Amino acid sequence: MNRIIRAALMVGISGLALSASAQVVSPSIVREGTGERRKSLDAMELAAWSSDALKNISDWVGGKAPVSGDLSGKVVLICTYSDWYPAASRAFAVAERLAGSKSGEGLVVIGAHNAREWDKAKKNPPKEGVNLFLGHDKDGKFRESIKSDQDPDFYVIDRAGQMRFADIATESVDAAVKQLLAETSEQAAGINGAIAAAKEKADREARKTDAIRSNVDTRNIPEQSFTDPTPEAYAAAPWPKPEKASREDSSSGDNQGPKSITLPAPGSCFPSDPQTKGRAVIMYIWSPKVRSSYENLLRDMDLEQKRYGRDVAVIGGMVELRERDSSGNEEQNVDPLKLIEQVKKFSKNKGLEHALTLYAGNIAGRDFNSDSGSEVRIPWVAVCSSDGVVRWEGPPSAPAYRAAIEGVLRADPGVKARRAAEEKYLSEKK
């Protein structure tokens, strides 16, 4: 039985790393786009990209268009931009910076300006040795070929000429370029085979997991004592960079500077207090007055708890959203005991396994209770490391949310220390 428990634990731990390997694309690379368009973009990835699309770009700065020899064996970063649009102009500055610093490592940057106001756009010719090509997508046909919908959009092609990242967030460009520059042409060419092998391995491990699930519940492993990592260990960990939830949602949260959470008081969670030592914390905000914040979210967060198991503590904080009287003053006389009973009722009626509690300013003291149009809206989620620091926050629908969880779990020294203690316990029980 102990061997079975140990196998189950190790499958769960390795599964996180394997999922990142199977994707090949780092989960910290945030894709943009939704629905059918995102499906079309996904279909472009890992397929050969034809440089013939560049024939739709004209008026190349300096009169020189990139040819196959300029691109062969290189990582190609494509940026669609508009010099007259500030957000796109700032994003293009990222591409220019990379061209200046990474051309020697094999990067080529192609800037495709919007059809509008090309005549007014800055057209500084690149310096010697800088692989930067700027041209005019005067009919929008180049954008159409890569399914670009709004400037700025970024695409990255690997050294084997395959589209690896189709329409990614500006804040992910550096990481994407770094990843592909680290590959050889041979490694890039074999990427589909690597994915297939990783998927086959994942399938084997999944079958193992299915076979042992009926015999063991890894959640029942007793809590193990271990030494908390030092503040220096947390400071040195490679945490995911703070990111806005998406470029379209500029009001979706302030991810700048460290914030921390306060864990709920003992005995204040239902159905029971969560185990948080050596675990990342996903704390989300919901309200019974906002149907969209709980209708599916509570169930989804229960699945998150099951998905990440012992590595994560999911805590849902309920807010009342105080109403206002005729003078515009917020209601203050709210009976906290009634609210606590409401939390308890939601937990019981929905059969939830993760913790629900009455929100009490747990996320950096922030007040979500006002109905006065707070700077953030609910549902809201904070992804925190095991030392209680908020590493990302935003709406749970944001693409960056999932990447934040995976990034924290890869970096968190507290999670690693807890895993090591559990592995030691199981090895001794064999």
C-alpha cells in the first residue's frame, strides 16, 4: 500500500512538470485571442510558416526586403504595429530593443506597419548588424495571412521555420524569444516528435494514476514537519513576472509591487480549515449577489483544488457587497453571524471540498465589499506563494491566471520543501 501511495504522489508531482514539457511552449507565454480565432491561431502553431506571406508587405525601409537567406536558421519575431497608436508604438519598441540586443544570437525582427499613416511613421534604418526589417502592410493582407486582429500582435517562428507562438502578449515576448534562441535548428525541427513522446509518456502515467486511484487518496498522507525556507530562498526564486491579466483589460488589477494575504482565522472556513504550510494559495473573491461570481466558479475552484492536490490551498472569500441608502451611504449594520451562516450554507449545499470563508480584507487589506464601483470587479483571484506573497492577481478568466499558478508551483521553495518531506516519509514507509 505504501508503494502505491508513493507512486501516486510522484505521478502527481511529475505530472506538473510533464504537462509543461508536453506543451513545449512554456506556460508563462500568454496567448491572446479567444473562441474560434484562438482555435485558428493554435492550429498555426507547430506548423511550417511560409515566408511568402512577406510578399504582402511593401515599401521596406532602406529598400531591402528580407529573403530566405536572411531567415534560414534564425528565430523570427513578427510585430504588427501602428506608429500612431501609443500602445502599439510602445510594443514595437520592445521588438526594436530585442533586434538590437539579440541579432547576434540569431534573431530577426520584422515590423509590419498598419495600412494607415505609413507616410507619417518613423522609419529609422537599422544599424549595421541589426536584423530589423520594417515595411508597410498597405492592404492588410499580411495581417490577414497570420490572423492578426489588432495592433500590436506578436508572432515568433523558430529556427526550423515553424510558427511556435501565434499572437502572444507583449509581456511574454522576451521569454518566447529567449526560449527559441536557446534551441538549435535540429532541436526546433524535432519539436513535434518531442511533443508526441511527452504525450505518450503522459498517457502512460495517466493510466498508472487511474489504476491506483481506487486504492489510495494522496490527500490522506499525514502532514510532515519540515524547515521553512529562508526569506533569501524566496527572494532568489524565479517567480513569474507580474503581469496584467491582458492588454485589453487595463483595469484588471495592480500587479506592481509586493502584496501579501492574511490567512483566515482558525475555525472560520467551511467545510474545514485548509492546510497551507508548504502550499501555494489560490484565494478568490465571490458574492451571492453577483451570480456570475459563483454560479460556475465555486465548482471550478473545487476542480482546481482536486487538480493541484496537495500543492495548493484554494480559499474562496465571500463578500456581501453592501447596499446604499437613499443618501448614497453604504449599509454598515450587517450581521456577520448571518453572513457566516450563508457561507456555510453555500459550502454544504454545493458539496464543496475546498475552503470557503467570509472575506475580511485578506488580500492586502483590500475592500471588495463596496458596491460603489471598486477599481476591481468580482470574481477576482490572487495566486500566492507559500510565504503569503501575491504573485499575480486578476480575473480568473484571464489567460495569465493559469500560467501564474504553474509558474508559482515551479518556483516555490516552500512547495519543494513540503514535497521533499513527503517523499522522505513515503520512502521510509516502504
